[in-house]
Amino acid sequence: MERPPNLAAAVEAAAGALVGVLESAASRHSVSVPPTQLRVLSIITERPGTNVNRLAELLDVVPSSASRLCDRLEATGLVRRVADPRDRREVHLVPTPAAEDLLREIKERRHRAVQAVLDRMPSRAQHELLLALLAFGQAAALGEPVPAQRDPAARTA
């Protein structure tokens, strides 16, 4: 079976539509938290014990930019800096209960938004999409990621 020449473009367009649905669901939240700050909250929630330097690496920004992001999140009550009891020089970033509630609510809103789009699709197309996404995920896991072309001077958040 031959691949349609516009398959990659169709995948990119679908990914863009999905991002739009997810962003729209998140933006309807009562607390206005920029996407970069939501990413920080997701990272520190998924990776307990993350410090500012590790966060900077994961975001591909300089540590001072990551620290400023954390300052803003701390000022809004979404992040706490907690000293490691074994080495007080080491400071971990910890999401507050308010941050965990925010992330949970956004995840639920996003799920409902995606489900609403899926509900507008015929059930056969939903099944085919599921199979295609599973195959795409497997193929992506087999290959090496393509390194992005980056400007080393553009490492800020």
C-alpha cells in the first residue's frame, strides 16, 4: 500500500487541531496560567524532586529563566521551594495542592474537549484513528528523535 504524499501534512494539521482543542479547554479555566507555567507545573508534578537546574534542562532554558518562572509560580501559590532534608543546599520544586487541583481540572477539561470532537466522528473513524495512533506511537518509539534546529542564544522562557 502506497503512502499518500500529503500524509505528513495531514498528521501535522491534525496535531495542530488537537493542540487548538487542548489549549482552548485550558484557557477557559478561571485561573489564568500561561502555557509555559503549566508546563513547569506538569514537569514538577511528574518528576518529584526536580530542582531549578534540572527544570532548566528539561525546558531547554538557562537556569535564571527557570528560576524566574518558579518565582512567578511561587508568588501565585502554585509552587513551593523545599529544602532537601539530607542536603539543605539542594532545593526541590513542589507543586502546591492548588497546582494539583488546577492540573487535574485542566486535564478533565481537555479530556472532555477531545471527547466532544471524537463524538462528532463516526464510530468506525474513531476505531481507525485509535489503531492509527497506536501504530504511530509504536513507530515513534522505534526511531530516534530528530534533533531540532535551535539557536543557542534563544534559551529563555
